[in-house]
Amino acid sequence: MPCWYYEKKDLLNTPSVRQGMSPDTESRYRRDGARFIIDAGAKMGLKYDTCATGVVLFHRFYMFHSFIEFPRCVTAACCLFLAGKVEETPKKCKDLIKVTKSMLTDAQLATFKEDPREEIMTLERILLQTIKFDLIIEHPYSFLLKFAKLIKGDKGKIQRLVQMSWTFINDSLCTTLSLQWEPEVIAVALMYLASRLSKFEITDWHGKPLGFRGKWYDYFVEDVSLDLLEDICHQVLDLYSKPPQRSGDASPSTNPAKSKSNVCVSIALFITFCCKHIKIQLK
């Protein structure tokens, strides 16, 4: 099976970039596709892991193909359609098309041409060939729950940590982290981010060796450095500093100075929201 993890330099030399697309535009297209998959999946009642699998398939596809040749909306719909089969939560293509039509603009729907079903079915075959029929995909969610069950301390604080980490993992799907690191590394990094922002220091856990002097993340995942954790955290936090994107294909105007100044406010609002509305039960 192919290796699905890439160096950052490889992510700046994708087929889209080689055909003249800027890295910033490609990143925006990846975010658009990921958000479409997550939103469409939610509208169709699909589980979080089905949506996550669809997003990972989407990111992998564009390591071999260009956004210029394969419209992102068609690819996103196709990836969600295949993910439903992979995760044993299949949906009919006609139902997916119905949801797609309710979410996209006329210009975006035009990329599906006259027969959206045929476009999705044809692309599904290309997608399967591209990923070499490698359909085994793990996500950080299961590792988050596994690690969280080991932590000792106030149950309320641990619950809040899991809630925040879970939402960070959701948002990480809009980045290329799934193309850079294994799911357990992403999970522990975003737990680290949540612990810092919630001011909950993890000092004890089940199975902690007597006299162990390392950090908790050293025990949960071997060979992860603080620099690596912080790099992953910054890639997720950068999402909250980006200005709102327009739904069309044109690149939005940006104000870099202003966007960075809003980071703290965005994070504060985000944390308040996720702690009120996301409920993950530890059993």
C-alpha cells in the first residue's frame, strides 16, 4: 500500500501547484472541499467518522490530481459517497445529489455537467484507482478517547479537555495534517493544545511508570517533540485567523495585519461555543 504521509515541501509541489495554482488557493480549495463534505454529511445524518474518511480521501486524491482538472465540488461529493460505503453507512447517490443541489451555487453545480450521477460514478472509479483501493483509514478521534480514559484528575476538566480536543480534530480536517502525521500524533497534539487553552495540566495517568519524569505526551506517543506538537497546533489555530471566504472561485481579498489581530478573540469565542455545544461522553 502507498505511504500517505508527505513532507511539507511535497505539499507545496502538488499537481495543482505545478499547473500554476498558488499554494494559498489550493489550501482554500481544500478547506472548501472539506467543509462541504462535513456539512453535507451532517445534512445526510452521516457519522463523524464517515465525514472524516471522506475528507481524507479528498486530500489524498489531490496529491495525484489537480483542482484545475477535477472540480472540487464534484470530487468532494464523490469522496463522501465512497466514504459512506467504506464506513458501512451508505447513502443513495440521488440523495447525495439532492443535498448537493441545496448547498451549492449555480456556478458550482455547473461543474457536475448534465448528469451529476454519472459524473460522481465516473469519478468514483478514478478515485479508487488513485488511492489504489486502500480503504483502511484511521482517525484521531479514537486515539483521543483512548488517551483521555487514561488521564487522572477532575472529571469535569477532563470532559472539557475532550470536548475542545474533539472540535480541534474536526477543524484539523480543513488542513493537510492528515497528509503529514499519523492520527495518534494529531490526537495528542490537539490534546496538548486543548490542555494549554483550558489551563488543565496533565500530570498523572493510569499506567504511569514509577519515577517517570517525561511529559504525558511522551508516554502516550513515542518520539514526539514539543516543536512538533506546537507546529500541529499552529496549523489548526491558523484556521481561526483566516478571513471569511467567498463561496465563488475568485480568491478573496485579505488583510494580513487585521487577520492576525483577531486570533485571540476568535479562539475565545470558539472555546466558549465548543464547550457549550459539543458533548462527548467518556465511558
